[in-house]
Amino acid sequence: MSGQVLTRKKSRIYREASTVLAIFAREVTVALKSPGTLIMSLAMPMIMMGMIGGNLMQNMAGGLGFQFGTFMLVGMLVNMLFMTTTMGVASLVDDHDSNFSEEMLIAPVSRYGIVIGKIFGSMFGAVLSMVGTLIVGLVMGITLPFTQLLLILALSPLICLSAGALAMILIGLIQNRKTANLAVMLITMPQMFLSGAIIPINHSSGVLLVLSRMMPMTYCLDLVRAVVYRGTPEYSSVVMFNPVVNFAAIVGLTVLCLIIGTFFFARSEKNR
């Protein structure tokens, strides 16, 4: 009896893993067949990093106690992961219009497997945007050691999962592509400024403090900076929380957003 239960569990795990992999492969294929999407993934960092970041670097880099270029580069890497993943997950609205999402939900697989596969598929474009950010940083004379880049890349699935889980709440509530795009900007742009991606938030207070602590990107960014600045004199000036606290906050907020977002998404498909 116990052997049959174990076999069923293994079969279910295999089915869910296959679902995630299949949806991931579909998203990568769709991205590769859309040159415009790939170009935007590389061009967006030029606008965000080159124009916004470059202007800040020239006007507010003095007297901070740490090198603003590195601070900004790390912030923009995490920001591009968040923004690109969120935009990729927003394409679920297109899947809704083409009835593809309905067909996926009819299949005997977990709703969470579908959502996680979609998020990881969106990570492909997010990693490309990281490459674009690094290229812009190189042009601006800002670089990171290769070992630190590998560590950031290792953390990227967790960051993208956090971003996608947050986006799922909006996607579950919004079924219009135009509105969804606007909503994506409304959750990504404020996070870029309030999480400390390009502007230090160590001394934030009041409403700004509360908002920053509610945003998953704040903890993702702080965790990445803890990795980059580990063992340096600037660590205490840049990193706000213990890495364990950051990791726990990311996991907690991701699980909460994933549960709520997946519930809304599945309900919206049932109510069609």
C-alpha cells in the first residue's frame, strides 16, 4: 500500500515538473520568435540605466560614503529582473484571450505548476535584460567581479519568482491587455524608487518607510547587495537587513502572493 502511495507521489511530482518545463520551453520559444521582445529586453536597460541612472550618477554621487556606480548597477540588475518578469507574466492576459490559459487549466496539472512555469519562462527575457544592463554599465565604466555576477545569477530564479508572484495578483484581477500593461508599470516603477534600486532608502520614514517594507523587491535588492558588498567597509552603509531576514521575507511574501494570485487567476478563468 505504501509503495503505491509513493509511486503516485513520484508520478505527480514528475507530472508537475514536466508541466513547468513545458510551459517554460513554450515561453522561451515565443520569445525567440519575437525579435521585438528580445530587442526591448536589451534596449530597456539603456533607457533605465543610461539615462535615469547616468543622470543620478552625475548629480548625486558625492558624499554618500560608497561608490554610487556599483550601488546603482546592482539596483538596476534587480530592477530589470523584476520589471521584465512582471511584463512577461502579464502576457497571461493574451493567453486568456486566445483560450490557451483555459486549455491549460483543463489539463490534469496543478495551477501552481502552470503559474511557476510561466514565471520561469519570463525569466529568459529577464536574464537578457541583465545582460543589457551589464553592457550599459561597462560603457559607463561600472563593472562587477565575475564571481559576484554568478552569485546574482544564482539568485535570479528567486527574484523572478517573487516578481512573478506579485504580478499574478494583478493578472488575476485584470483581463484587459491595455489595463494590465498599465498595472504592471504601476507596480514596477514605484518599486524602483521605493526599494532603493537607484536611490538609498536607509533614512526613509513615515509612509515611504511602510511602503518600502511591503515591497518584495526591497528584500531581493538588499539580499543581492549583501552578496556584492560582503566583506567590504561599505557593507553597513548599503545593506539594511541580515541576509537571513531578507531571505525569509522574500519567501514569505512570494508564497503569499503566489497563493492569492493563483486563486484569482483560476477564478477568473472559471468565471469566463
